[in-house]
Amino acid sequence: MDERDDPKRIETDPGPRWFAPEALRPIHDLNRRLLSILIEESRRRDGATPSTVALGEQLVSLDDDTLWRLARVPISLVDAEFQLDEAWSAVAAGKRRDTVQLSEAPLPRARALELAALTFGLAATTARSSRESARLIFGMSPAVADAFASFPVDVVNWLGQARAHWVRPRWHDRPQEWRRLIVTAEHAEAARLPPVGIRAMNRLLADLEPATSAESETRHSRR
């Protein structure tokens, strides 16, 4: 067993204060709302992309307790292209024109709007408190965490409308990641959930590593 996945080790390691249950409650609520939306859209099949419908179909048979265990992973299951350094830095610099070409939005507009206000508000609040926690919880690159930490309230409110189409389920095109989390939530007792979160964060950090390395190289080259 990997040392990081040892439940006994995790139980004795309280971790950073921003991963305390009370601090993560808004993230858990956001995750739970996303799961409900995915289930509803898989039944409607009207406006959501096939990958989003497929994610919802994985969730339909889960009972409410399992869905809540899944929602309580200590990261946001909602993404909003938080690795796009240039795009978010442009917003921070006052350039509000959307020049980034994205693939088809996974969620219908009404659903994206519903999640966007919550997601961007939490992302900005988290980044202002700790850029490191914003990177872990939302999967932000260092530059994007810096940008969100600088956004005033009016910009965050504007993002909820203007960038709602960027909101999507994390790993929306990687169903195997969702299946791994779902299977663990199905078979885990509530007390065993922290290891699920640790594994998810390890995966997230692995995804962040290339972006982190690129950012570091860029900074060194400018010196």
C-alpha cells in the first residue's frame, strides 16, 4: 500500500487548515450541486454534450449517501479552464474580451450560469486566502491563482455571466477518473473518505506538474 493512502497515517495527519471540514463545506455543496445537475442532464439529454450525459449516467444509480461521500472529496469537481494562464491573466489585466477558442461547452447555458457564480466566487475567495489551497482545490496553475487572488468583487460577478461557458465537470472527458472516485465512494465508509481525497489530490498535482514546471522555466528565463 502506498504510504500516502494509508488510512491510519491520514487519520493522524490533520493537514492544512483549509482542508478542515468547515472550510470545505462550500466546496462540498458545490460538488453536490454538480452531481445533481449531471444526473438531471443525463435524463433530459437536451443541450449537454455526450461526455456530460455519460458522466451523469454513471451517477444515476447511486443513493444519496454515496453521492454525498463523492461530493466530500477535498477538491472542486467543477472546473473552469483554470489552467489557461494567458486567458485569466488577461482578465486580471482588465482585458475582458473572450479571445480563447474552447471546445463545445459541456453544460447547457442555464446550468453553466448556475454553477459559474458559485465556482468563481469560491475560487476567488480561496485564492485570496491561500494561492496554494486554490491550486490544490481548483486545479489552478500558479498564474491563474495569482489572477483570481487579484479579482475584485465586480469582476467576479462579471465572470459569473461572461465566462459561464468555461464551467465544466472536472475530467469531463476522462470518465475513468470519475469511475475510480465513484467505485471508492460506493465501497468506502465515511471515515475512509479522506484517502479518496488524497488520491484525487495526488492525481491533480500530477496534472499540475507540467504547468508548474513550465511556469518556473518562464520565470527563470525572464531573470
